[in-house]
Amino acid sequence: MFKISEVVKQCAISADTLRYYEKIQLLPPIHRNDSGIRLYNKQDISSISFIKRAQYMGFSLAEIAKLLAFRKDPQHAKTEVRQLANDKLIAINEHLSQLKTLKNELTLLVNLCNAADDGCPIIKGLEIP
Amino acid sequence: MFKISEVVKQCAISADTLRYYEKIQLLPPIHRNDSGIRLYNKQDISSISFIKRAQYMGFSLAEIAKLLAFRKDPQHAKTEVRQLANDKLIAINEHLSQLKTLKNELTLLVNLCNAADDGCPIIKGLEIP
DNA sequence: AGTTGACCTAGAGTTAACTCTAACAGTTAT
DNA sequence: ATAACTGTTAGAGTTAACTCTAGGTCAACT
């Protein structure tokens, strides 16, 4: 059983965020001691790690809530979760190609900038369209 | 001179957004006719295109405000704008590598999902750490 | 006994970038 | 002339995901 400060350290998350997750029911009501202090158990820690990892992987908290629900009933999860992941992959690919384009354009402009005498080519580049 | 509805079509932007940009002084006060109707001139259209393009390129409205200011005084812009673009490039590279990792992990999990019999490997994959 | 320090709460504030609402005015079409 | 359309405003609401504030309790040290 871990007090909130221990979870803060272990999971690299703020106490506010932990309480917030509980408030929005992303986490279940956490067990309390007689003084009302939250005591997180291993399952809670596992859920928090799950949340952080899923978040890093691009899932929103709303999506993570579904994933956590599915985690309790894996038999029924397969199709829906795969759909969720597939949708994410499509979005990520779109995002990736946009970022690559942006990177190329910016790199070009920054390089041009090193050579230019008059004005700033970054500004000019943005003016073209 | 273009009425707001024309700008909406030409620039693929909402009237609300145009008025919002003027309110936050990203755009200058737009010329009005006797009835108080906004009439955008070519310079305004150019600024709006500039904004949209810069936005697509990953600049925030706050950054774009600076770029627009610099656009009026290109002589002094070079260093600062290049710095802005350089910072953006660094952030984009970071973002790109994170997205690539995420894509690889998700692809792997989705592929595993096709083969699994018990539970959902996406869920299990998230549980590992 | 007193003072930190960690913890608690409800609720407000933050951020970016819109988006919507209500209520009104002027323009165009029939 | 009347209905429909397009425009106007100030200001409130939205979204996600926190983050902070004020005011309080409780346990541990000095």
C-alpha cells in the first residue's frame, strides 16, 4: 500500500493528477486509511502505469477509460480494442507525413536563411502561397 | 474588397475565426463599410493565408503574431525568426521520433492481435511495464 | 506545546484555439 | 412588404488535461 507521495515518485505523476484521475473515474475510488489518506495498492499502480503508457502511445483519457474497462473483460475486448488501435495508426500515419513535410520546409527555409542578404526567407517562404 | 463570407470560402476559415483573429489582434482592425460590414482587402487576405500556412507548419498563434510583426520589418527579423524556426525543428524531430516508436509498437500489437486466441494482446502489451 | 509537512476537499483557474448564443441591423429576393 | 439571408456585437461555452487555491485535518518531530 502506497501513499500518494510514493505513487508520485514511482509513477512520475503529480498528486493533483492522481486525484483528478480518480475524480473523473479513470481510476476507481482508492482505498483510504482511518484518516482518509489514500493508499494505492499494486493493482492501482498497475492501472496508473497502464494509463501513462497508453497516454504516451497517443490514447486520450477517454480512450484509455475504454481500454481499462476492456482490461477487465478481455474476451470481449479484442475487436473493439483492435479497432481503436487501427484508428490510432491511421491518425499517426497522417500526422507523421504532415510532420515530415513541415520538417522539410522548415529545414529548407532555415538553410536559405543562412545565405540570404535581404529580408528573411522564412518569412518570404510563408508569403508565397 | 471582400465580405467575410467571401473570405470564408477563399481561405477555408470560419467567420467566427476571422472575427476572433481580429479580436486577439492577430489581424489588424479590418476596414468597414457604412453599415459596419467588414471588407477585407488583398493585404488582409495575404495575412490570413500567411496565418493558415504558418499554422499548418506548426506555429502557434502567438508565434504567428511575432512572424506577422517581423514581416513588417524584415531587416530585423532574420535572427529571431531563424531562432523560432530552429526551435520548431528541434521540437518536430522529437515529435517525429516519438510518433515512429508509437507507430511501431501499435503495428506490432495490431498484428499480434490477428493471431491471438486468449484475450487481447494490445491490452497485454500495455500491461507489460 | 508548537510547528512543520503531508495530506485532504470543493471548486476555480489555466491553456489554445476556437465555437456558440442571443439579440439586433441591414440587404436581397419574391 | 415581408421573409430569408447575411452580417454585427459582447460575452459565454467548449475541449482536454490538468493545475492551483483556500482552508482544513492529522501525524511526526523539537
